[in-house]
Amino acid sequence: MTTPEIATRLAEYCRNGQFEAAQKELYADNAVSIEPEASPAFAKETKGLQAIIEKGHKFEGMVETMHSCDVSQPLVAGNSIAFVMNMDMTMKGQPRGQMGELCVYQVKDGKIVEEHFFM
């Protein structure tokens, strides 16, 4: 799969809240996920597809209700993909709120090898 094809599939999965399906299809087994320094719930860096999937389960367990997840059209430059994701959600024990982040991905050999989130 080409980087533009991966970008289109990834954005579609994210718009539908199908993060694990995206990871299983599009990520390399040795992928790395990098969170912003300000993320208190997660380690700065998570290595390996299975660990990334488990991190996603932890995040889902913290969410009471996902009201919407909007994803911009992806930008592609070489082997890099970027889009803005805005989530309207209620976290457990907290009031409803919005979270916006810039999501940047690196592709190598037809698979995502790195995701990096900026808030």
C-alpha cells in the first residue's frame, strides 16, 4: 500500500473510531507511538504493535462517552502523513470536553512505523 493509500484508510478508520482495526491493518509490528510530554496517563514512548493496542484499550477505558471524532483531510509528504483530530468526549469522572491534536505518522515499507501526537 502506498503512503497516500495508507493516509486515506487511516483517516477513515479514525473518523469511525476504529483505532484498533487501523493499527492491526496499517501498523508494523515494531511501530512506535510517541505521546506529548503533557500526557499524564501514558508513557512518553510505547514500542511494539501489541503495546500500542493495549495503550488504546487503556484510553478507551478512561472514556465514558465519545460524542464525536472529527479528522481533517490527511496531508502527505513523502513517507509522512499528518492530520488534525478533534474529539468531543466525556472522560470518566470529568465534565464533557474537547481534545484536539496533530497526528503525524511515518511510513516505511507500506506500514506505519511511528505515530507522534502533538497537543
